[in-house]
Amino acid sequence: MSEPAAELPISDARDSLADVVSRAHYAGRITYVTRRGQRLAAIVPADVAEAIERAEDAVDVAAAREALARIDEGETPLPLAELRKELDL
């Protein structure tokens, strides 16, 4: 069972980083690092971060497969220059 999430000012996190990381690893605690009460980052168990990465990869693979299927069905791919223009890049 994991500990409830915690918030910790960045200065305190700096002073107790080893403890924060140990709690993430051994107790499953997520610690939000804050500055002036605003969350800046999170220290999470590695398995949580890895699960997020796998989920993001699965979404990317599904989107790529969908795009390839549309191309196979005859849809014309959007040239990179047009995409950049559309996205205002």
C-alpha cells in the first residue's frame, strides 16, 4: 500500500532528498515539490513513471497506426511545411 501524496517546499526537498526518494521507492509516496505553494514537479516511484511512459508510448503507436491506415485507404499525408503552418510553428 502506498502512502498518501505529500507536498514539500523545494528548499525542504533539497535538504531531505534522500528521504523523499526512499519514501517514493519503498512506500510508494508521491511528493509534489512546491515553490510558494505552487506545484513545480513530482517525485514518484519509478514504476509509476514507467507506467506513464508505457501508456504514452501506446497512445503514440495507436495514433501512428491510425495515420498509416488512413494513408493505406488513400488519404494524402499532410506535408510537414503545411503542418508547421497549421500549428503556427
